[in-house]
Amino acid sequence: MVVGWLAAQAIAATAWGNGQAIPEVTSCGHPDLRVPFPEFASYESPNHKWRIICRSMGDAQGWPEHSLAVSLAKEFIGKPLYVTGRWCEVLWNDRNDLIALTDWEGSNLAEVTIIDLNQPEMKRPLAEIVPGASQCLSKDELDGHIYWEAVNWKGPSTLEVRVFGHTDEAHGHEFLYRFRVDLESKTFTLLEKQNGADSNVEGLIWDEKERAREKRQGADSLAAPTTSAGDAPETRLIRISGIATLEVFPGRPNYESLKCGDEPEEAWILTIGNSEKNQRFQLVVFDGTKEKFVTLRRCAGKKIVVEGMVWNAQTGHHHTPHLITVNAIQDN
């Protein structure tokens, strides 16, 4: 993975932590270079502001564990950054304040995490930042050997990502996708796809011109993703108002009827009313602090404003044609 001239720069270093010496630092002036850990004991950012340090040891079961910490280059106390069981690669953005970390965590899986070095505890899995990108892949691809890889930065907050692997069914196929991800707007653009015929990707390509038009018209005017006949809706960032309700739907095993014995399954629904019809969106909330759920419960049956990414229903757990992964909720 590492070019020869860079590998030659690796410096033998002592383990850090518990009062032991901080490793000597390797640095490089090439910001597009992906830096592998634990191959390097320490590495300095291209602007020489930050230092990432790696300590390798075993966990309680004896499996290898590699702990990364980050500090200012001139300081000797690091903050915990990331832990990997195999190996990972770090890619700096051009301001050197964000890193895209690719964790090659298993023989069948690799994932990308975005970390702000000023707040290293605020880790953001890329799949949560742009959940719509996963909708471009078929279920067989998502369930197979799948590797998300940060390739290079195209600006302070724009990242190019590669997703590749192979499906595991008897007559499987290989696949490769390339995306450009805007971390600020939480949107993505499909750049390339090479895969089997069962992909959902055609209906999910981001239309930058349409998004720019909607911005000019005002975010609140956007009521729902639009489609032409036979097309799947776009995946896009929206800001929309409606009535929030907690509703019960049939769940496992058949997702058809509560009366016939399916398990009850609750979901938050946002209903958008206009002169012609009501449009309904299931709300998907990833919130470890529970603040969004508190807001939803307080505003049940009332009008709220939701900002998030709208995408297609995929499974029986999705109870409306389109869902919104919620970034923010406000009382109306």
C-alpha cells in the first residue's frame, strides 16, 4: 500500500503511554498520501501541526489492538483518536483539520470514519453522514464482501470515496462504485459504477442543478422528491415542515397485518399536507443523546420542521415510500 520511498522513511520507535517515550515522528509533504497504521509508530500532518501516534498491544482475549492518539506536534500528551483490530489508513484534508480514516477491520469489511482533529471524540461514520449512498448498492452487495475506502480529498470538506467488493451468493458478481461526498451539505455524487444488473443506482444520482434551483426557491418550498414516470426518486437533502405522529405498523414476520399476528412496530411519521394530497415520510433518527426523540415526543401531533436526507424505502421495516434520515428537528 505504501510507495517504496515512503516506506524507507519509517522510523523504529518505542511504545508510548504510561510514561514511556513518545515515538520519533515521520512526516511527509504529500497530503494525498494515505498513511497506514500500525506500519508507522507515529506520523506528522503535512502542515506539521498534528501528530498521530500508534500503540500496539493485545486486548483481554489476546487479539491484536492498535490504539491511535492525536496531539499537537509540539506537545507530548495525546487524546484518544481511534482503535482498530487490524490496520487502518489516514488521509488528511488540505487544511489538515479533518481526517478520513479507512479501517480495514475484517477480511470482508472496510469502513470510513471522518474525524475532526480539534474534537477527536466526535467521530462520524461516513455511512451515517450520507446514508443515501448505500441505497445505490443492491442488498446482495451490502450483505457481501464490501469495502469502503477514502481515496482523496477534493477540498476542505469534499471527499472521494471508493466502494468495492463482491457478492456472496452462488452466482455472485464483483462491484465498484466511486462517490464524491460533500460533508457540509451531506450530499453525494455518483462518479462511476461497475456492477451487476441488480443495482438501484440509476434513480439515486444526485442532480446538482436541481439542488441549486431548490436553494434559490427557498428550502421550505421543497415538499418531497420528484420523479418522472417509472423513475426512482432522487436522494437529496431537504428541509420540510409537517405533523409528527408516532404510529404502529405490522412488523415481523410478514409485515402485513397486526390482526394476523405480525409483531407491532412503532415508527415516527411526518405528514406533509397540501391542497392535493398528503405525503408521508418515516423519520429515521440516529441520536445517542436522545435529544431528537425528546423533541418528537414533545411535539407529537404538532407541526415541526425537519432537516435531513430523503431516500427510498428498502425493507419491510420501512413503512412509507420515502424516508428521511433526520439531521435536525425544530419546533415550528
